[in-house]
Amino acid sequence: MEITPHWRLKKQRYNLVGETCPHCGVKLFPPRDICPECGQEAKNLYNFSGKGEVYSYTTVYDPPAGYEEYTPYTVALVKLEEGPLVTAQLTDVGQTPVEIGTPVEMVTRKLRQDGDERGLLIYGYKFRPVLERQLAQ
């Protein structure tokens, strides 16, 4: 895969940049040119906080091609504080039990590597459970 598509998506993948509709106020992720709520143009950039909670999740044991080395892994629908649902891999779960409602935060992690050991590294967002000490603050 070429570098260009990854470069175009870097705001979304590294910072959770979406859009907000100036007409109805809905926040959109991923960005769209047209608001699905009101049908008007929505091109105002919006930086999501990266905080949310697990809305639903599953563990992947039989992955698509290119992700075999990462199994098993957990994929979740994360409901962001601002409203949108985002599909993402959960990371840093270790012994932490994942449950619906678990508070999570966005982190940047390696998604995959194209080709051999000299191939392009693809980074993007994943979510991890919020640490207990961060919840207490």
C-alpha cells in the first residue's frame, strides 16, 4: 500500500479529528462532507477528546489476512463522550476485564506493518481502559 492514503487520514488516525455540523450541531466521526442527521454541508473540523466507554465488544480469534500475529485481540464499539460510536481495537487490557461501560481512552499504537520487516509501519488509534488512578482525579 502506498503512503498517500495513510497521510490523508493522519488527523483521524492520530488525533480523532472529525467534524461538527454547523446547522444541527451533531458531531461526526469519521468526517463526512454531508451531515447524516440534517443533510447539510458539515466541514467544520472537531477534535474529539478521545474519552469514552465500551458500548459493545468481541474477541477476534480468526483474523483477516495480515493480522494473524495479533490474535487473539479485542475489538470494541466505543461510544465517545461527544456521542459518535467508533470501532477500534482495545489494547493494554492484560488482566483487566473488559465489560460494557468500561471507561476507555484513545492511544496511538501500531496497527500493522505492510510487507516484510522493512515495510511501512501503519499507526492509528486504539483504546485502552482508563487507569484507576486517572478515574480518581
